[in-house]
Amino acid sequence: MNFADRDPALRPLLDQLLSPDDRTRIEPVLDDLGAVAATELDDLAATADRNPPVLRAYAPDGTRIDAVDHHPAYQEMCRLAFERYGLAAMSHRPGVLGWPTRVPHVVKYALSYLFVQSEFGLACPLSMTDSAARVLRLFDPERFAAEIDALSSPTLEGLATGAMFMTEKQGGTDVGQTATTATATVTPEGTHWTLSGHKWFCSNVAADLILTLARVPGQGEGTRGLGLFLVPRVRPDGTPNGLRIDRLKDKLGSRSMASGEVTLEEAWAQPVGDLTRGFPQMAEMLNVSRLSNAMRATALMRRAVRESVDHTRERVVFGQRLFDQPLMRQTLLPLALHAEAGLGLVLESASRLDDADAGDPHAAAMVRVLTPLAKNTLCKRARQVTGEAMEVRGGNGYIEDWVNPRLLRDAHLGSIWEGSSNVICLDVLRCMTREQSHRVLAGAYVGRLAALDHPRVEPAASTLVGRWQHLRSRGEQLLAMSRFDQEAAIGAYAEDLCHAVMATLLLERAQRELAAGLGHRALLLAHTWLHWLADPRLTSPPALHVLDQVVDGGEVSAEVAQSAYDAIGTASRHHAEAGTRG
């Protein structure tokens, strides 16, 4: 099996988003990583999940060492991720995987998406290492040139992994309650800082370089009083730094990766960037991590869909394959639809991040709102898709011999870490309040819909323009509410915004594939997505009759794609009537 070959959306999206040269460069990597993820990596991930890391606090002679021992399977996965594929290095140095420049974010997220379909836990250290290098490069590149080089090392021998220690017991979501204190210390060698406090959730707990927040004396209360600091595992003189790992967390999922509680005991630290802007600087790391969470959720959905399709094609019940039975098709179609739409949203966000990093302020404004939208919607959807896939497999889906329990356990993490869904929705509201992000999105995507001129795409594009206009008006009404009512309404509104973005992206892809003579499958998916928006029960969609082509890729007739559009109006009427009866 090859995960890239079994994915009907990945290559078409890369055809659309990458330059011809980058598309050519990524193809052999897709082929290689797709095969490795489906075989060798999948076996390693299952082994690492069954053998979680162990804290070794003391050496045999009683010396405190705070070491974390990982199973050899995890160490081999690190070799694949950091060294063979350079997933943490590729955004920071040229030459990785043969790229003459830094690798585009679209490529990084596409390859990471393949990797995560087998191994979720290691994706956190990968993301933390990558984003720590990004923060240092953005805010203090000269001071931390050596650290950036180590974080982006293409070999394990030179690698320093990164982490973000932010959460504290008394604060949690309310980062402004951070109690860790920073103290400036003057020595003959110069001025450095020491940090003292306790961090409650520390993933990749044995990282070499940690970014964390601490309260700077005289700087004020709340997040304004926080500075951003880099804390190395080892002091410059080679002695262990003051980081004590109190215990490892016994987590529901992401078991291969070590998370723990850490006490900072006058830990040696260096300030990063502007100390008065500690939290805004840390937010850059947080936001990139949130996009990684959305990518991981999409990867879990794709794996769950593949498992469900393969199982139902082999399982015969009452003389007929499960895959061919109407109720099962009604179950499978939404799972496949959400996995495909989710990947489009992740790669769209990555593409806008590429543009933002190149200096495009409009793209930067889009990334600021697309990231929380994707994190909120896709992580929540992954919980539903992986749960449904467990039921599709039946009793075996509940047994740890199969991958479904691990997918379900891992899926719940994305909605909690780096901000729970409610916190993420409040970020969307903040973007709307400060930057009118609902207008930014509506303007951008209505403009892109207006450019869709294929006669088979135009009717749906026109329908979607109306939806965007309505969403913009709803956004204005929401901002006119009291703060209490704004916060009560933002959850549903954020999901509706995100669904409209995904609908637009599906239609854009349909236009491209029709213009290139690649058939009507993408148009069928776009119309089916609009059908689902009109009626979440997705009552009797025409795509049920061509589910093989939906899950595998393949030609779909123009008539089937058109019938899916015709079904939207019927679905809207039935949904309205059901609501009236209710």
C-alpha cells in the first residue's frame, strides 16, 4: 500500500497549489513517504504506542538526571521524520529533499499529512521544533543563530528538538495568570535571566531548547507582564539546567511522545526579542502549532476513511458486501467528503502562509483567521469521523489490535491542546473585532468565486456568493451584539465561515479540473458539500451511486454531477420542512 496513491485529493491539490518545479520535486518524495508511512512507519508507530516513554529521574548513584527513555521504535521514527524527510528543517534551510530554497509550507504540510496517517505523537515534537526555529528566526535571529541551526539540523547528530512550555495550573487557558517569575542576574560573563515556577503541560518534555513565558518585574499584570525566554536543557557551562521533570502524563492518546510536568528552579534563560511583547511573540508559535493540529486532524480522518472503505469492501453481510449496502454508503460518504474538504482547507492555509511569509499583508490577515477556523472545525470533525469509523469496523474497531482505537484517542487531542474549541472561537471573534476578518474572507472568496466561469460551475458559484453575502451580514450583526451575545454566537458562526471556505475551495478545484479535462468528480464533491450545507443529514445524495469514484478517484459523468446540484434545492426544502415539523 502507498498512502499517497490511495488519496484521491492530495495530488490534484498539489497540482493546483505548487509551481511546476516544486510539483516535480515533490513527486518522488510523495511516492517514497507514501510507501514508508503505509508499511515501516505504521509498524513502528504501533510498537511505540504500546511502549510509551519512561521517566528516569535519577542515575544509579542518585544524581538527578531527569532523563526520558524512548523505545527504539520511537527513535527510528525520529530518524525518519527529522533526518530522512527533514520535516522540521525544510522551512528553515535550503537543500532539504533537493529543494534549492526553503521548502514551501504547502509541501511541508502535505508530507507531514502522509506521515501522521501512521504516527500522530511524534508530530508534536516535529511541530514544536519547526515553530521554535520560526519564532527565533522572526524575532531574534542574530542572537540565536546557533540555536536556529541546531533546531533545523538535517541530521540527528546535530539536532536540538524544541518545545513550548506555557500552561500553568492556576492559569490554563488564561495565560495572563502565568506565575513563573524571571529574575535578571549579572555575572562577570554578562547578564542572563533565571526562571522559577511550575509548568503543568509540557509536551516533548525532554526537549533541548524550550520557549516559555515568565513574568518580568515591573512590566505589569496579565499578558502584558510576560516576557518570552529560551531555556536550554544544558547551561552554557555544560551543567544541567534547573528543569526538574516531576512526572510524565498518562495521556489518553499521543502515547509515543512524552508530556510531563516541569518545575523551573532558577533555570538559566535568555530573553527572546522584545521582552514587553512576550505573549504576541509566543502567539506566532502557537498559531503555527494550531495549523499543524488541523493538518493532523485531517490525516486522522483520511486514515479512518481508508480503513473503513477497505473493511467494508471485504466484509460480506447477508450475502452482500457492506460497501454496496445503501445505509453503509450513507455512512461512508460524509466521512470521505469531510476528509477531502479538510485537506483542501489545510493546504489553502499553508499556501496563504507561504504568501504571508513572502510579505503579502492580505495573505497574513487571511492566515490569522484561517488558522483558528481550520483548527476548530477540523479537529472537532476528526473526533466524529474516527468515532464513526470505529463503528463501521464493528467489534474489532474497539480492539487495540486494530488502528481505530489509536485514531480515536489521538483525535481528541487536537480539540484541546493549543486552545480548546471555545478558546479558538474567541480568537476568531478577536480577529473579526480587530481586523474585520469576516469581511476579509468574504471579499477574498467572493472575488475568487466571481472568476469561476465554467458553465457547469457558475450556478453553484452564484449560490455560494449568496451564502458569503449572508455570512458577511451575519458577521456585522454579531459585532453589533453585546459582548455576552457575541461570545454565545461565535461558535456556530465560526463553523459556518469555515464550511463556506471549504465549499469555495472545492468549487475552485472543480473549475480547474474541468478546464484541464480531468472530469467531473471534483464538481460532484463540491455540489455534494453544498447539499450537506443545505441538509446536514445529506439525504439521498446522488454521490451514493458512484461511491467507488468518490473514495478512489475516477471519472464521474456530467449528469451525476449535475444531479447533485439539483438535489441541493430539494434538500433545502426537506430540511426546512423538517425544522417546521420539529
